[in-house]
Amino acid sequence: MEFPAALFPSYFGAGPPREEGGPALVAGWGEHGQVLEGGPGCLQGQPAFVPRRGATGERWEAADAAAVPVLLPSVGCWIPSPAPQDILYRSGLCKKLRAGKSGATLDFAKQLGHFFVDHPEDAFGSLGRLLHKNFYLGNSKLKVTSSRNSTIRMTALVEDINRLEARRGCPRQHLASRLRWFSHLCRDWLFEVPLGLLADFLHEELIQQWSDLLFDDSLTGGALAWLPPKDGGTPVGCLVHPGGQAMNHLYFQDVVLEELPRAQGSPAQFELSGRIRQVAAARVDGQDFVGVRSDYHCGVWRVPGRKGAAPAPLQVIRTDVPASCLTVSPHLPGELSVCTQSGTIYLWSVETGLQQLRHDPQTMFFRDHSPWHWSDFTAHPRVLSCADRTGLQCLDARAPKRCHFDLFKVGEEAGCQQGERVVLPMYLGRAHPSQYLVTTQFSVYVLDERLPLVPVLKWAHMMKAPPLFAHLMSGHPGRSHKVLLGASRTQELLLFQYRVSFWGVSSGGSQSACQLAGTPQKLHSIAGCLQHLPTQLPHHHHLLQQRLKAPAAGLAATLQEDGPHKSMVIFQLSEAGDVFCQRLTHKAAQPPAAPSRDEATTAPGSSPLFEAPASSPQYRCWLRALSRVCRELPQYTWAPSLSQRRLFTRKDLEGPAGPSSLQRQVRQQLRQTMQEGGRIQRWEPLALQPPPQPQTLEPAGAPDPLSTRLTAAWAGDWEQWWEERTSFSVAQRQRALRERRRRQKRAQGRRSLSASFTSSLTYQSELSELSDTG
Amino acid sequence: SSHEHKLNFKRSKEACLSYIQDALLQKQWKRAAEFLTCYVESLEKDYSREHIGPSEMIWRIGTEILWHHSQSSMKEFNCFMEQMKTLGVKRYLKVCLEHVFHLLCNGQIDEAYQNLSLAESWRFGEQTAIQDKEMKLIQAYRGLLDYYSWSKQKNILLENGEDGFSDLAVEQEMHSYFRKAAVNLKEIIKIPGVWDVFVKCYVDLLEFYGDHNEAHQVLNEYAYNSKFPANPNAHVYLCQFLKRQGESKKSLISALKILHDIVPSHELMIDFNTMLQKSKKRKKRRLGLEVIFAALDYAGWKENAKAWSCLARQVKQIVISDKHLNWIKQEWNSRKDWWPAFHFSRYLAKRNWQENKSLSYEKALVAGILLGKDCKYFKYVSHQGCKAQLKRFRMLKKFVNRHNPAYLRISG
């Protein structure tokens, strides 16, 4: 690939970034950046200029109004990761404190309390067993016995604790002296694990959880991969994604690319021993190599080029420190690069094993606390890039200590802002063998390794959360390359285009400098489809919302060309394991500017799918499957409710057994009339009977058992009532049963014997009725 | 209270901004424009300490909308830009520069020139470092436009010169353009940066007036000053200049050697290799082999038939002469563990054969010598070639078979 004959002008400085920074919402708009002479129009003797940003790009329009699910929800319900309210301290006092400029306060005491309640054996096991005879929790006074001397009454203490819980958050709360006395007394010996140590661990874990909530970089790279269809075959690709309750199952699902992608057959499935953080794939010599990273294990699979061949696991490695990166070589089969959080970078070859290229826990260009490291391949199969938050270096695997150069530095060299950090580097080999993409929380940079340190393209992406996922779709020569950026927490998806085009003969057929083409475009997020789903019950709506808003966990896309029709299919994976997709279609010729054109593009209804969104079959199937999968979910997420069964016996709640005689009569009348072919003019019983009395077990006149029981309980002698009832009931019930059977016989008259043994289940009685008359 | 008022205002401002952003990202230019008219209010109550203030936001959003809005015109755009220039002192030069860029991209060169001259005469108190940079850029772009005017006049003059009469007025005008352009261009290329266009134009001016020393110095400075980024183009311009000046092979080779050291994958490496292969000195031919091997290491060269034929030619030469087989051996040593999979797999043999027969021929020759006659790539291609009854492939097979001992010496 030729180097551009002339580059856009730019200053080059060295040192730390000078520009003050911060997230800026509109920093990426309205700027050409620089211009360069060239382009097709310089024949008239006048120079023609092209801008670095603002050139026209291809027009891609969403085919549908929202993303749709591709796969049915996987088996096993998703357990949401902790939300800020779970680990933050929230009380009136704290709010006041926070209004002053302090950070978030972690609710340490609550979590420690949870541990004591949830794992009492682990917390107090041995001393609890030793002491339980000496603690008395009853209400009554302790009698003077032999054990009196060694037993103390703890009831008051428990009451104090309960009261304390009720007063939680009250600014005037003060500890009861008794509690303070007790905790002072037993702090050193009561706990199984020394309290200080336990607290340290818990605190560490809480801080970890909180920082993960703020920014979870373990997902960098994304856990979704698309293996495009093999050459010359049917348009069947393969979606590689994690699933299952703990996201520890790896699926290879064949997907047919039609109007909308459709899963074909059942997926190949592998169960792994850890949560899948990243899935990376590359095609070498017609075979796909898929690398899978979890915290302490990395594995590689091969998907052979033959159609229908099953994916085969090749090798697994285990790391002591969590791995933070796994990338697959696009050059050589079975080669990967692995980074761990301790700053070790390995070249991993399936044939020859691991080769350590570097071990350096420090960051490269300046000090930064993040242990995150990344590595990827470059245009030279033996040269790997390695990155941390401060920049990128390239090193030669044949002599990693000697041969290396700086590719990107967070600093004045690239015109960075203060506080800017590398979020995701990506080798853009499929678009251009020597180009590289680097995203930070503010900007995206395209780098050319032949011109290190100076970005050939820089653009402020304006995303609300840092882009953890990126996907490249290379265009044909002369056409723009498309890059998708995805954020995790906000599910943002952004499409932008850049061009490394050939200008043709006018400027000597040379390659032009890198240009941003068209305007960036926001794509649908998974959460955006909520408004298109059928109306739900409020609590279902809430659950659905929670599920759809789960942070994104991966991104994949493919370009599809069907003659003149070009479309782009974009898959997005959420942490809940859902895979949604959307399709963009290419509008070939720019139509003459019609006034209403730009507004019409977002109108839904351009696809048959959204004529009546709520009835879209994809959504309905998905919702049905989701409700099947998550049937048990309400019990986890709702406040506990009391079961009726425990308060009342089944008999108490039982309605009258079997259909009433009135119903029977009416049914009989209906059947008779139907047999005769006649009609019923008025619904009235054959014989004018008074409606039968409600059937009761107790003799008439006496109050029902529930009332008597409640009355007794209110009066305080519930136990006595129970005694009476159990002794009374045997004789009483026999009598009542006999009475009831007699009454039923009378009511049924000519009916056969079988109908008299009606079960309480109505369908059974109906069956027996049918057998009678039929 | 006023504090609360401030907060509420801030909140509604943020909401408005996010609506605008949303509309822009969905290409709804009209909707964005309507929201922007509301957002303009934020200028009056600007309490922000953000690094992008409301005036810059309005400039950026407004520009983007006017670029794409179906009903906007150049006149309106210019009008908006003039307003934006008066809005903020800090951003005056930046807005001017962007305005000029837009005019240039729309072919309005004269208007752009006027704007540049106006901006250049702007003074306001002490300049910040950024403003200083922007001012230098404005001057440089004016110099560039002056250069284009100069080159236009030059062409007129040259055409007229052919007719046999010269025009003194045109010539004087041309010289004045030269002076204006040279002053400004000279300034900017002293500062570290990527100034490909400016350097090219300045060198062109100097060469026309015969100041070759100055031109050489400028190019040397641009290529070898360590404060400048390692720009391959700087070396390319230097090489081209040396070639134009008919400088000695030695200086050209040393310039290309430096380019080879910083960018082994540069496309000039083919020329470099051919130049070195022709050389009588052993050392240079050795370097040529190194250069072509290094270039073919890169993914971008994988299917470059020209490069493969360069390598094939040199390897063949060495094998036939039976001298310096150790050169190949040394190059091959650091590559033998990954070139077979990278270049000579069976899959690639099939694909190369289907897509580019001459490429597969050159590669098969190299593979046959480096990996022997049993190598997959060579076997497949020579088999296919013989099957297709192509003479050169039969010759190839014979050649490789005859020189199999060379392979043994290289691999051994």
C-alpha cells in the first residue's frame, strides 16, 4: 500500500498534553480541520481542495425503527450485576454531606451486616456453637436454677438492635449504651474471621465493585464475534457469543443473512469455567480462529473452512493474574497475543506455545494507576503493538527488548487533552495494512505505523461513555471504510466513515491522505426497542426495562452485498446475553435536496416489520421465551409477600365443591335443547326452586371456622380454641359429611352413584357427567 | 433564589443541547436548527467554565447544520460565519481559518484569499500560544494561495514564451507573488510539524529561481531534524529532489537507506532494490536482498507481484552464480519459522494460482529455492502449471529440481 503523496498539515509538539480537557458534547462538529490540495477538480487550472473532515460520505439509513432480537433468550435467568444503589450509602445525612463536594460513600456497614446474616456459620460458627447454651433469647424471666449462673438473657440486646435498624438514617441516632458495651466486650473474640481482616477484604471488594460500576474495562474488545460466510457459499455466517446464567457458555450459532438475520439449527455449545469477557476472531487461510478470554483462562477454537464443520477447541492457557486482552493474528494461523493485568505480554502460538515479550507492571509513558494492558498485531506478523492507558508501542517479537518504537503517546504529539487515556486500540488491517485505530474517552485516532506518533486522523467522537468496542467494515478501494464504536454502560453505537481513496489520474494516481467522510451516525441501542414492545404489566415492564438496559457487552457487524443492494447488519450483545440486530441500507445516489428528506429518514414504517411494531413476530417470540425462561425471576426481585397457604388451610379457602345444582340444571337444559334442535327463550331452571343454601361443613347457625379462629386469637386464647377444635372436629366432621352426602343425593335425584363422589376438582366432575349422559 | 435559577437554567440548557446532539447524530438538520435557535439564549447567561463555551458550541453546531441543511446557501453560511467571528475573541482566528477552509473546498479561492488577508491583519492584545499557531497557519495558507497564483502566472508566461514574446507586467506580478509566498511558507516550515504541501511548494519556488542550495537545505532539515516527526514523505521529497538534480547515486542510495531504516515497507523500496541489484558492489547487492526481504515481511506486500519478481530475480541470480548463498541463508534464518505459513501455505497457492498466475510463478520459484521441491506451495503451483501446459512453469520445475542442493545448503 502506497504512502499518501502529501499529508494534511499539522503541528507537531512533544511533551504532556497542554490543552485543558473534559468531555465536550459537541466538540466533533463543524470543523474541517485542515484542507489539502487535490481531488478530481483541479483540471480547470484552479486548485481544488479537500477537507480533512466534512467530505461527503455514503448514506446509510436504518431499515427499521428499532433493534430486534436475533436469538431467543438463553436458558437460565440473568442475574443483574450490582447497581449503584446496592453499594452506596444513602441517607439524609449523607445527601447533605454529598452536596458538599465529597465523592460517593460506600455502604460498608450494610454489606458487612449482609455477610453476618447470610453466612452466620462462617462469621461466628465455633463461638456461636459454644455459646448458644449460655444465651437466652426468650421473653420470660430466667428462673433460678443450676444453669442460671451461666446463662444470660439477650432479649433486650436484640430489641436494641432491632430498634437501631428502625432508626437507621436518623441523624440523631446514638448507640444504646448496652450495645456499645456488648460490642466492646466481644469484638475481639466473637468472630471466626478477625473483624479487621474481614473488613479490609470487604472494603477492597466494595471499592473494586464501585470502580467496575464506574468503568468496567474487563469487557474491552467485546464478547461477540461474527464469522462471515465462507467464500462462494450460501450467506450463512456464524455468531460466536457467550450465554447462560454466568455467561460461561460459548455458543457458535449459524445465522442466515436474509432480510433480517435468522438463526439456523442449534448452536455448538461449550461450557467454560469462567465468565467470558472477550471473544476475538480472525480469518487466516480460509479458517476462522476464535480466541476466548475469561479472567484466568484463555482458549482458542478453530472453525474449519468447510461448510458445516464443527468448531474445535485447540488449546487453553491459565494465567495467575487476570488477562486483560486477547487478540487473534490476522496473518498466521493459530497465533494470538495475550496480556495480563500485571503488564506481561505473550505471543501465543498453538504450535510452539507461549513466548513472553515483555513484563513491565509500570505504564509506558507516564504514571497511571490502571493495570489494564492491551496488545494487537500490526502489518508485520512478527511485530506486535502493546498498549496501556498512556499510549502504544510496537515491539518485534524476535528481539522485543531491542526493537521497538512508540506508535502513539497521550501527549502533545497527538494533540491530546489533559486526562485523556487510551481505551481501545485496534489494528485496522482489513482496511489498510498499516493503519491502526485508537480510541480514548474523548476522541478516535487513526494512526499509520509508517508515520508514528502523528495521527493521520483525529476526531472527537462525543460519546457519553468511553467506547470499549469497535468494529471495522472495510470498503472496496475508493470507497469509505466504516467503523462502529460501542460503549458498554450507555449502549451507545456510533457509525463513522473514513476514506483512504485513490484520486485517479489527475494527481498521478497516488493515494490520498486519510479523510473523515460524511457525518457520524447514531444507531439503535437495545434499550431503544422498549417502546416498540407490546404493553406490559407494570412489574413486567420494569423487569423488561432492567433487562434491555443491561450494559452492552459486545459488537459485531457485517456488510452484505446483494447486487445493487448493499446493507449492513449490526449485532449488539448485552450483559444479559441477549443479541439484538439492526439493518442499515445503503442509499446509492444522493437525491436532489428535497426539503422534507432529512426528516423522513427516521420515520419508522419503511420495513414491513414495523407496520404494527407491537405485533412484530420477533418481539413476540422473544418476549414469550423470556417469560418462560424467567418465570422464577419475580421471587428474586420483589419484596417478599406472604403466602396465603400458611395463614389459612386449604379447606378455609375452598369454594363450594363441584358445580352448583343450578348450573347442573342449566347445563342439562342446554344439552337437551341442543339435542332437540330447539331454542331457549328464557334462562330459567326447569323447576322453580329456591337457590340452594351455601354448603358448609359446620352446622348451620354456627360462625364459620375462620371467624371463630380469628375471634379466639383476638381474645388471646387461640390455643384453647385449637384444642377444642381438634377434639370436637372428629365427631363433628363425620356428622357433617354424612349430612352433606344426604343433601347431595336429594338434589341429584335420579343421578347415578358415581356422580355423588364428586371431587373438588371441577373438571373431573364434568368428565364424570359426560360419561353419565353420553 | 438566584442560585437555583442558575441551576435550572443550566439544566434546561443541557437538555436543549442533548436534543440538538441527538438530532445531529440522526441527521435531522431541521430539528437541530430549531433547537439551536432556542439554545442561542444561553449566550446571554453564560456562567460556564467549561472548556468549550456556548459561543463555540453555537459556532460548531451552526456550521454543521449549515453544511447539511437542504435550504442553506453559501451566502447564509458566510453571514453566519461573520457573526460567529464577532462572538468570541478567543476563537476568532480559528473561526476565520475554518471559514477559509470551507470557501476553499467550495472553490471560492478569491474569497478565501480575502478572508485570509483580513484575518492576518487582526490584532487583539497579547496572543496565546494557540492563537500564535493559528496565525502562522493563516499566513501559511495565504502563502500557499500566493504560490498557486504564482504558478498560474508562470504557466501563462511559459506558454507565451513559446510564442516568442514576453510580458513584463505578468512577469513582475509573478515575482511579487513569489516574494509573498516565499516569506510565509518559509516561516511555517521552520516549526516542527507535517508540512508536506508547504514544503513542496516552497521547494518548487526555490528550484524555479535556481536556489538549489536553499532547497536542498530545506529538504534536509525537513527530513533529518529530530524535532520533526519521522515523516516518510520528507525522505521521498528529498530523494525526488536528488534525482531531479542528477546527484550522485551514492547520495541517493544513502537517502533511500535511511528511508528503508524508518519505513521498510515503503513503496520506493522496489526502486531501491532494483538500483542496488544493478550495483557492482557486493555490499550493495547484499543490501538489496535485505531490502526486498524486509519489504515482503509486511502484510501489505503479500500479493505484490513486482516485489516477488524482484526477490525471485535476485535469488535466482545468486543460485545460478552459486555465490553468496549464505546471504540468503542469513535472511532466511529469521524468517523460516513463519514465512512458510505466511506466504507459502497450500491455501495461498490455490488462491494465487486462481487470481494471479505470474505472482504464483514468482512465489513458487522463491518457495522452491527456500523450501525445496517438496514445499506445498511449489508443488501445487508447478503441478497446476504443468497441467495447464505452460512452458515457463515446466522450466521452473526443472530449475528448482536442478538446484535442489542450494536449498539443502540454505536450510542446513
